[in-house]
Amino acid sequence: MAEADDILIGIDLGTTNSLVAFGDDTGPHLIAGAIGDDDVILPSVVAFHEDGGVTVGHEARSHAVERPMTTIHSIKRLMGKGIADLKDDAVRLPYRLSQRRGDTEQRDVAAVLVNDKLYTPPEISAMILRELKVRAERHFGRSVSRAVITVPAHFDDAQRQATRDAGQIAGLDVVRIVNEPTAAALAYGLDRTEHAAIAVYDLGGGTFDISILRLEEGVFEVLATNGDTHLGGDDFDNTLIDLFSREIREQFGIEIATPTIKQQLRTLSENIKMRLSDRDTAPVEIAIGPDKVYRRTITREEFEKMIEPLVGRTILACSRAMKAAGLTPQQINEVVLVGGSTRVPYVRQRVAEVFRCRPYTALDPEQVVAIGAAVQASILGGANRDVLLLDVTPLSLGIETLGGAMGKLMSANVRIPCQATETFTTFQDGQTAVKINVLQGERELARDCRSLGIFELQNIPPMPAGIPKIDVTFLIDQNGILNVSAREQRSGKTASVQIIPSHGLTREEVRHMQEEAIKYAREDMTAHHLIDVCAAVEFDLNKAEQMIERYGHLIDDAKRRSLTAAIADLRAFAKQTDDPVALNKRREVFNRSTTSLAERAMTATLQVDDTDEPESAAKLSSPRGASSPSTT
Amino acid sequence: MSCTESTVPVKCLKCQAELASPIVCTGCRTLYPPPQSADYFDLLGLQRNYVIDESQLTAAVRAISRKIHPDRFADQPPEMRKLATRLSAEVNQAMTVLKDPAQRAAYMLELAGGPSAAEVRDVPGDLLAEVMVLREQIDEAQSSQDAEPVEQMRSSIQARRTQALKQIASRADQLAAHSDEEKKEFRRLLNSLKYFDNLLEQLAADPLAQASGADNG
């Protein structure tokens, strides 16, 4: 039907978990991993092994306690950041943070130090993206190279660029970056509503967003957004970690400093947080040494008191967003909750209070963003012409003026794409280059805003000071990413703009990383992918053999013989091939050939009923391949 | 009023349908670079009047956005996508300016060849003295620790701003026929809005956080 290149997937690249989905005529669908249809969540954890191998996901996460220094989680918090931004994180994270080699005062890109090697956050994120790409390729049986990726609405330009860079390193053309709360609104299919005002409250593992949208005949207009890209469920865990660390220090005089215990404490705190979501108390027990056990019970009330300042910050942001949107709580028709951290009852209670209505939670808060990304993918693919997203920029954009002030060019919450033009000149005779410090933020002084980078206008024709007039156009595109172009008025010539990102990678650096990653991916990922496909093939073959054994009498001899032959064929091919894509294609063909038997087997099972059969019925309907007879 | 109409294309070059906006044919989705002569009103297909029906404005933007948003051109060549992005940015800019009464009036003054805020920086004669008094009253109201006087101040300053805006509104549509001196006076009225905005901002701010309340005016 469609060309291979036409497949466009939607990815939720989360702090804690990541998911991949796609959209077709029947709507959006999540793509599962190798284990089974329910295996849709990929923990955003990357583990580096001693033999040089890398694993991603559940398996990687299982190494967190025993090998904390080489198991990297929460990488999203580091995206688009410098080491100077991450002082608090450096204390709490069990792995080592450093700075990209060769950074100058102007450039500060954070990196993770693993086994004496430095990895930038986009490189680590690319490993997660590659895993998701492989999932999608296994699902479609062909290569996938284009994606929509979601980011927190409050991500700045550097964080968005870093996300796009991660995609490129993973071999994905990121055709669109979509804000997570906006994607969630799409997933809810609220476009069917004639017109309404809705609020999306999105509290994830490491980021918080609140977006206020207006829906009008299928058009989603974001009116305002607010948030904090450094506030999430991780911070709830941190309050518990800090409490336990302090009490252990007071009771036993022991400072918790080793990475292993830090990670144990983190895992424990996560579990306690979740337990307190449906119970009133949680027991805590930590063995510190021989005969030394730290014991206490923590109540939900205590926990709520501890997280109150954090939740309070999100509520304040909600009020600001409503004000910016020009709406009162009464004018908001619907509040949607997104992100795993909205499972905390105290969060729900406070959100209900501020919006004066009960929040809507029909969809799984952990899946809704990925589903929205898939919907956006189908909009871009032209399959969905009725729906359109009109988003805003979360932060004001400006330039540093003489005297160190922030000269605002575009305000926060203006609709994107948007642009502004500013004219620059020279201060010295014969000057051929002008440097512009581009800023994002709401503060009045340049040093209190975030520098996106130094943009240098080059090749200005030498003229007396003040004579050249260079019009610089700043354009924020639909992805919320800044594009800068310059033109000299007199000559009408386009001036070149050299960009040195303050907290990001240059185009050349990304290209280099992509090449490195491709080299690595060919060797490692194919092998890794092949193992997964082989496992799936073996699963399907066993299932088919069981079916023939039990229900083979329901089909004629010739058919049975050809099926048995097909099983032997596929098994032999799996043994000798090193091409996972080809193998997966054969697997799909094989599964189609067993469909009719599966259907007959299903009917037989339903007729028998009541005996020990339901178990096998469940088995038949669970893995992909056979047509789904799940509900009757 | 409608002297620009002649230079704006009237019909789509491709499908001959009538163009509601000069940048896009809503029939066949053909995009056109904005003509030099097209102003923000032309861009959105609106009459050049100061009084604008906001729902008509947002509906016009929505209809055009449906056709020109870059997401609608994801499968098109890069030049097409770039043009869609640029046109969308212009339409959004037009919406931002025309939606806000003060920005809309300033834009109409610009179209009429009037002075910019950099060229005429002063305000109507008696305003500065008035603002000084108001500022003192704000300080007094805020130091009373009572919400009532602050609220009173807010509504009286809001009323002054509305009054200035009314004066602006009554003149905006005749700007083209005005003398240079009258255009300068119009600019002074526009400048006065900034002062009221600053006062309202000062009122909205938390008095405890206002250690150094020295606003520049």
C-alpha cells in the first residue's frame, strides 16, 4: 500500500518510560515489545555492560541496584542542559555527571561518564529511541525512519534541539516535535467536541506542564501553557530519600554515599510512593549493617505534607496559565490528567480544587501521550484532514541588548509559527561580523534568562561603523524550534549565520555521532534484534505445534501436512539467517497461514467450554498473528 | 480606505476561484507569497476598520490556518513547507496585532504613515502629573494591607485606560485624512496606554515583593 518510507511513528520519550505508537484507518495503536502485546512500556533506562554491550528497558533497569554507575535513568532531565544547571541532580543521581570534553566558558553541555567514556544526553536518548525504532520495524517488517516525538510543552529551544538531535543519532528523521499535553488532548479524541475549553495537567517523572486549550470544530488551539521542566515524580521520591537519609544519619551516624545504597533507597522510595497511593501507611525497613536496621512507618498524611510545596508549585502554574489564557476555572469544561505522577491522590485532590471540577482520567495516563503522538503522525500523513493543532511558544524570546538587558522579540504564549525581524548594525569601521546572544525566558536581565547560543552574522561587507543594516529574522517554527536568517538591506544579500549553541551540539557534532551510532548499531542492534525475532518465531512455532496436536483433526490432511512442512521450514530458516527483518517477514507469512486453524480451534474451544479449555483459549488469543477472537 | 485592493490578486491562478485571502486559495490549497502591498487586514480577508468582531477574526484565522499550516504540507517539498511556515507566522502575527486594540491602533497609525513610538515619545500634556498622583495613591492603598482600596484603584485606573482607548477608537478610522500634528497626538494617546499598563502591573504585583518600586515611566 504505502511506500516503506511513508511509515510515520509517534514516540513518547519519557523521563521514566517511553512508548511507540502508530496510526491507521482504525485509529492509533501502541506497538509492543518482544514479550507480548502488553509489553508496550519501555523503561527509559540504558545499561552499559562490561563486555561493551548496551541494553535498554526492563532488562537494563534490573541492573540499577547492583550496577548504579553504569545504569543510566532519567536522562531526559539532562537534555539541553549544562553541568552548571545540574548541581542538585549530580548529588542525587547515582551515576557520574561531567561535561563534554573541550567545552569553553561559552559552551556547557552536560555528559554522563560511563566506563571512562563520555556520552551526551542525546546519545543516551538515541539508544532508547533506537530500541523503539526496532520495535516498530519488527511490527511492520520493514525499516522505519520517520517519527513524531513528544516533549514537555515547557521545553526550551535547547531541550527541543537535543530531542531532535537524539532522533537523528538514532537514524530517525524527526518530522515533528509535539508538546506532550497537546498530544494528550489529541488522544482523547476531544476533537469530536463542537467547542470547549480544556486544561491538560501533565505531571510526569521529571517534568510538569499545564496547557489550556480551546477546541473549535476539530482545531486544537493552545491558549496558554506553563510548567517546570525540572519538577516531577522523581522529586516526590527525593523527598522520601532525603527524609530517610537524614534519619539514618541522626540515628546511626552513617552518611549514605555509596551509589548502590543510593539506588536502593531510590527504588524503595518509589515503591513507598506507589503504595501510599492506595493505602494509608507504608512500613519502611532498611538494613544498614550488622544489627543495624532502620525502621519506621510512614503515613500518607506525612507524605502529603512533604510533597505539598512541590504540588503547590504546580497549582500556582495552573493559576498562571488560566490567567494567561484569560479564562476562569468556571469557563474550563474539562480537566485531563496525564503522566504517572497524577496517580498520587493528593495531586488529584489539589487539581480538582483549583479547577473546581473532577479531572478526567478515562485513558491510561502513561499511554495517552504516545497515542496522541500517533494521532499527530496520522494528521501529518494526510489521513486525518479534519484535525489541526495550533500550539504556542512556552517562553519569551529575545536578544541581549547593550547593558545586559533582555530585549524581548516575542512573548510567551504567542501562537507558532511566529517571527520577528530586528535590524542590526556595526560599531566599528570595517567590521565584518556581529555577534548576537539569543535568549529565552521571562526575566529582565540577560544573565537571568537562558542563552540559546551565540549567533554570529558573518561576511558583512566592510563599511564605516553604523552603515550596514542587517535584518535578522527570528522564526519559531511549529516545533517550537528557532530558525534564524539574516539579510543585508543595501546589498539584499543573505548573510550567513554561524550558531554556537550554549548547551547543545552543532550540526557537525550530531552528524558525527550519527555515523558512530550507525556503525555500532549495525553490529550490535542487528544481533540484538535477531535474538528477539528468533524468540518470537519460536513462540509462534510452539503455539502452532500445540494447535496441530490438539485441533489438527479439524482440518484436512493436505492442509495439516503443509502446515507441518511450513513449521520445519521456518525453524530451519531461523537457525541459519542473520537478517531479522527477513525472518520477521517469514514469521508473518507463517502466522497468516495458521489463521484458519486458529479460528477453528477457537470455535472448538468455545463449544467445549467449562472444562480446562478456557486456559488454552486465552493462550490462543494472546499473541499477535491469529485474528483476535477475544470477546464473544 | 480600500486603496490597496487593486494590487492584491483577486482570483486563484490555478483554479480561478475567488481568493478570500491573498496568500491561499481555500479551494485548491495553492499558496502565494504575501504581496508587498497586502496589510494584516488583507491577509485575513478583513475590512480595514478599527472595530473588529473578535469571533470573526479568530474564525478567519482558523479557516486560513486549516489551509496553510505547515502540518498540512508535511508530504510536500521543503520549499513548500518553508513557505507554509512563513505564511503561518505572518498570519499569526496579524492575529496578535489585530486582536489587541492598542496594537491594532498602533498598526493603523503605521499604515497611515504616522510617527513611531521612537519618533514621538511624549504623552498628552497633563498625564505625567496625573500618573504621579496615581502612583502615590497606589503606594498608600498597598500599604493599608487591605484588599478593598487596591481593588478600587484598579477599577479607576482601568476606567482611565478605557477612556483613553475610546478616544483612540474614535479617531483610528480617519487617520489617513489626519494632519501630521493630529497623527502625533494619536501617538501620544497610544503612549499613554503604556503608563496605565505599568500602573496596573504595579497594582497586580505583590507589595511585599516590591522592595524597589522604581518603575521607569
